[in-house]
Amino acid sequence: MRDPTNPSSLSAPPETIDGAGPSGSAARGALAAELKHLVADVEELARQAGALGGDEFAAAKARIGARLTAAREGLAHAGERLAARARGTAEATDHYVHEQPWKAIAVGATLGLLLGFALARR
């Protein structure tokens, strides 16, 4: 069981969330783990709220606040990475369509026909 008043019971440091690692899935996993630990810390603090003294409660509250800040930063970084990736994909698609217009028209027409057949069968 995790103890929000004990710093050694807290999990991975926030710097593992920012996606500096080699893969995006590792960053997503670290962010998900951080959010799970944050929820567990808040639940534990709520259970222990009556038993903690003023100083212990304030220290636990500060640690949970730091966790929440780290989680928010991780979500912001993930959103920025997702937006950058979407922009890159859109630019690559735009470039391909401009370089290969007839292939793009053929793919679009084929998808339209397949979708039309699928909807007509219903």
C-alpha cells in the first residue's frame, strides 16, 4: 500500500512522463502510471485525513499537488506531441496528393465505391 506521507513510496519521477524516451508508447505508459498513482495517493490521503497531523497533512497535500502538476505537464506534452504528429501526417498527405494526384483520385474513388456498396447492402 502506498503512503502519501512517505516520499519513497511515490513512483516514477515526473521527468519520465515528458516523452524524452525512445517511444511514444513508453511515454503514454508512464503518463498512465503517473495518473493511476496520483489517484491512489489522493484516495489514500482521503482515508488517512483524520489520522494525519497538521504538518503531515500539509506535506502529503504538497506532494500530491506536485504530482498533479507533473500529470498536467505530462498531458500538455502528450497533446503537443499528438498535434505535431497530426500536422506532420497532414503535410505528408498534402505533399503526396500534390505529387501523385491521379493515384489520390483513384484511391478516393475506390474507397467511395466500397463504401457505397457496403451501405447499399444494408
